[in-house]
Amino acid sequence: MTEDVRRVFRMDNEVLAFRFTATVSDRAGRTPRERLTDASRLEMWLGATGLAVTDVSPTDLEDAVELREAIYRIGSAIAAGEQPDPKDVHTLNAIAAAGHAKAVLEHERAGWHLTETTPVGDALGVLAAEAIRVLGGPDRGRVKNCEGPGCAGLFLDTSRGANRRWCSMNTCGNKVKKSRITAS
């Protein structure tokens, strides 16, 4: 595939599981934009995040979308101070448990070794485990939805005062500030 991954996907979220949920953009807008339009797009995204796989099937894509949406709904529920849907929690836990990826240190960098038999399932297991770590960990109270127009993307607010409002200052924050300037 000749597409540039950074033109297709937003890769700026520091939480890998939330970066995955950003494969749908403008979630709160009139026309959310699906970026995982086919199996090759999933393969591209996974490769760009260090979870390189080949031969992604349509079923793998369906599983990935199911996981992505479960992570998003759980994160949004937590951000709103609500209890996540038990079905979404079950999906997240089941996909995490099915993965067999092993953490590795190669060339002085952390990475993942995926099995030859179920590499996509292993990659999805890594994403699910990362989501569990953030959504169930000590920073759970810092999970937020972006307040940018139409965005609603998930992010982890690591600001000192826990008062961050946007998933990214470079995208949503700038849009808000530009709209304020033009409205003046």
C-alpha cells in the first residue's frame, strides 16, 4: 500500500488503545469517518504501531472493529463517571485473554513478538491489554473525551491540574482557538 499512514490515521495519542479508537474520527460530528475501511488499512495501522502483521482477513477486521468500539464505549463511560456495559467489558477481557504476544527488547527498544498462528489476534490482545491497564489502573479518573468540535476522542489527561480539554492541542485545541479568533 502506498498511502502514508499519517495522512490516513491520527497517530498522536500517547495511549496505544486510545490511538486505536481514533481510527474513527469526528465521532460526535454529523458524519463520523471510518478509517479502517478494509483489511489492508488495519494491516497498515498495526504495522505503524509496531504490531506488524500480514494477511489480515475480513473477520480479523470485524474483530478489530468490535474491540475498538468496546474500548471506546468503556472509556467514554468512565470519562462520564458511569459504569461500562458488562458486554463491552467481556469483549475486552476475552480479546486480551486470547492474545499470545510476548514483550521483547530488540535493538534497545520495547516491542512485541506475535505468534505465527494468530498474529492479528495477538496484536488485538496487546491493544486490549493496554486498554485494561489504562481503564482499570490508577489513572482511570484521568480518562476523558475530547471537547473539540465533533471529536469526542478518548485521551488520558496527564496535565498537572487534570484540566486538559482536548485530545491534542495541535488538532482539536487549535481548531477551537482558531474558531474563537474568527468569531471575534
